Amino acid sequence: MRHIRLGVNIDHVATVRNARGVAYPDPVRAALIAIAAGADGITAHLREDRRHIRDADIVALKARLTKPLNFEMAATDEMLKIALEIKPHAVCLVPEKRTEITTEGGLDVIGGHNHLRPFIARLREAGIRVSLFIDPEQKQLDMARALGAPVVELHTGAYAEHPDDLGQLQRLITSAAHSKVLGLECHAGHGLTKTNVGPIAAIPEVIELNIGHFLIGEAILVGLSKAIADMRAAIDRGAVSLSPV
Ligand code: PXP
């Protein structure tokens, strides 16, 4: 069986932390648990508005991870400066809109090619693997190749929303095959769940999947019993103490 790399996106651990303005849950701790559980890498998206991952998280992740850090970012000067300082294993360039809830579509590498060409070159010169998060369209793949990016990540969001629409799956299958013809490494992600991941994992050219929201949501449900049992034990230990101090 071939091993498809799993990149775990820990953004939403930071979303929960930030909802309270305290230090927990810690995304670095989540990343280390993910690695211990078999993740092949960790993905984190530093957004312009810092709504989840913050600059200090990226620094801590780079310092403490034992597996590759895939730094997701928009192609802005601010993010380029941070990436060149941190030097993550990989940068995945994504489009970013302030008002979106999540990355809604792929990066338009055709419309943005003048800006992206030198941007990608700067990252590559620093030894950072660059991947472009694009919609599964042949012309976007062709431009990704022309821009010198070695990797594409195919946006699986439309497929995830309509898993029974064979047209959406076929677009991904065709694009993955085309990426191989172009010599591009093919990754995929967005909206993947335990239920819809199978057909994507069956695409032979896909070598890495990046998954976040479902995993963090599932972790809450799967982990809640143990968290409650641990709290029960802590309360009970307190209750049998002789005095509060
Ligand atoms: N890949 C990229 C480039 C993304 O922007 C995201 C979402 O942040 C993901 C993968 C993971 O998507 P999801 O959280 O829906 O699994």
C-alpha cells in the first residue's frame, strides 16, 4: 500500500484558544500530539487578521516540531518577510479575503502571475518548497508549472460539498494526472472528512493530503470522554484533601 502523507492543519485549535483569550488549548501541543499519532507534517495558516494562528505560534511550531511545517500564507510582502525569517519546510500560497470564513477558492495563478513569479523565486532561493493552492483546472496547473512552483495543492472544496457529483471528482482525477505530466508534485485538501476522503486517496498522483477542520472537530468528540474523566479525577482528588490550601 502506498503511504499518502497526512498534513494536519491545527488552525482551529488556535480558534478555540483565541475565543477565550487564554493560553489553551495550545496549537503546538496539538501539533505534537498529531505527530505522535502519525501525522507526516503540520499545516498552519497565518492569516492577515491573525484570527487563529499568531506569529508566536509559527515561531514555536518551527522550533519544536519534529516533522515538516507547511506554512500557509497569502502572497503579501508581510508574509514573505515572515516566511524568510522562519524558513519553514514548505510554504503553501493561498488566496485570502478578509470576510471569508475559510479559503473559499484556489489561488488565481493566471491572474496573479506577474506578482507570483518573483514571489515564488524568493521563497525557492531560500530553500523553501513552494506549493500553490489552486482549483483543479488545467490552465491553472500549466501556469503553476510556468511560474516554477514544484508543488500544487488541488482545492477539494467543491468535491467535498458535492461528493456525489462525479464531475467534481473527475476534475480532480484529471488535474492530478495532468500535474504528473507537468512534473508537479500533487497534494490535495479542503473539506475532507472520513467519509469523503476515500476517492481522493485513490487518485494515484496525490501524495499528500492536508486536513484540518474535520480532524479538530472530531478530536473534540472523540476526546471529550477522556477530558471529563480526567476532570472528574482532579475534582475528586480535591474533594478528599483535608483543606483547600
Ligand atoms: N489546504 C489548504 C491550502 C487550506 O487552506 C485548508 C484550510 O485552511 C486546508 C487544506 C484544510 O481544509 P479543512 O480545514 O477544510 O480540512
